Amino acid sequence: MKDISLDQPFARGRTADIHAWKDGTVLKLFHNWFSLEDIQYELRIARAVHASGVKSPAVNEQVQVEGRNGLVYERVDGITMLEMFQQKPWRVIEFGKTLAELHAQMHDCVCDADVPAQRRKLQRKIRDANALPVYLKPKLLDVLESLPDGDRVCHGDFHPANVLVDGDDATVIDWIDAARGNPLADVARTSIITLGAAASTQIPNAMLKVFVRVFHSAYLKHYFRLNPGGEDEYRRWLPIVAGARLNENIPEVEAWLVREAGKAA
């Protein structure tokens, strides 16, 4: 096994650090609090997504280094679209269109692997969301029951920080929340993440809030240009996804999410 310094990752995250590995790969080394079951789940999801044809890093194997569990991934060069957005905000519309094209390409791929169904994940999150008013839960679950299932690859956390860009090439990363489901629910999830950040202190700068809203508008318009129809159903998904996001306990955005969840009809 290759010797590495655990003190010098080239990226740090909430659940894991990323280290250079060998033969064109990287090691995603998880913190000890992150369960082995969840790591094995990510391994299964990452393999299923890559096999479906989505542009995502291949995962090679599970390893253990100095008592910590990790996954070895194909190395993908580039910087995140979020970093590019911050460096070159005048390209905001171009970035929005690129995100839409990646999302549409993902949703062209059928997911026939043994991965969680999107509906079950949303149901669980809504039931477990402590910040969601009790009276809204049955309403959201009823609306969810009326919406169609799907069999497409859905990322579940698709936003600019999870897209690596290298020149004209882009790769989608961080598939821990992926599911088999309805693409319009996945688009709604991207909207809720993006608009919630712009509506709260997650983005403190007023000018940046404007850029983020323009970015989202360009993304959404281009997505429905590529996949026309479905706008009305997409709007029905928004309150459901907002309610489910309350399960993630993000204080800055909770009040906005409750308001959005309350729009369920």
C-alpha cells in the first residue's frame, strides 16, 4: 500500500479528506465517525452511477489506512464550478446552461441498479424533519404520493460545488445522495438548494445573491429547453423537496424552507 501523509490532504470535507493516491487515482479517506455501512453504500452507488453512463469518477476499491476507511476513486482534474463562478461571475449564464446540460445528460440515463428509490428517501426525510411543522407532514406526503415515480439517475445534491470543470470537460462528483427516481424532483432539489442559499445568510453578499438568482434562472430555462414539458409538475415537487431538506438541519435556511413547504397544493 502507498504511504501517504494524513496531515496533508489536498481537499478537506465534512465527511472525508481527499489524498493523492497512485496510478491516476485519489483516496477519499473518511473520518472515523462516518459509518462503514455508509461508506459501503457510497461504493455501491458510485459504481451504479458510473455504470449507467453518467459522467462521474469510477470507484476502484475500499481500503483502510491507519485505522480509517476509504474509497479509491479515479482522479479527476479541475476546479469546482462554484470556484469558477466566484472567480468569473460575469460568466454566470454560461455556467447555468452548463449545469443544465449536465443534469439533462444525467437524466437521460436509466438506473437499473439496486439503489434506493427517491420516493422512499423523500418520505423518510419528511417524517424525520423536526423543523417541519407537524400539520404540513401529512399534506406533503399526500402530494408526494400523487406524483409519478421514475427510473432515472438522480444525483440528489446537484449544485456547482459538485461539478468539477477542466477546460471544456466537466465531471459530476459526490454521489452519496443519489437515487433512482423522477428527474423533475431532482431539478426541484437543485432549485431549492440554490434559491434557499440566495434567500438566506448562506450567501451574505447582496450582489452575489443577484448573480445566484440569474444563474438559477439560466439553469432552469435551459434545462426545460432541453427537456420541454414538465414545468407544472416541477413546481409541485418544490414544496416536497423543501420539506425534505428541513431534515438536514441547516439553521440559516430553515425559515425559508418552511415557507416553501407551506406552498404545497
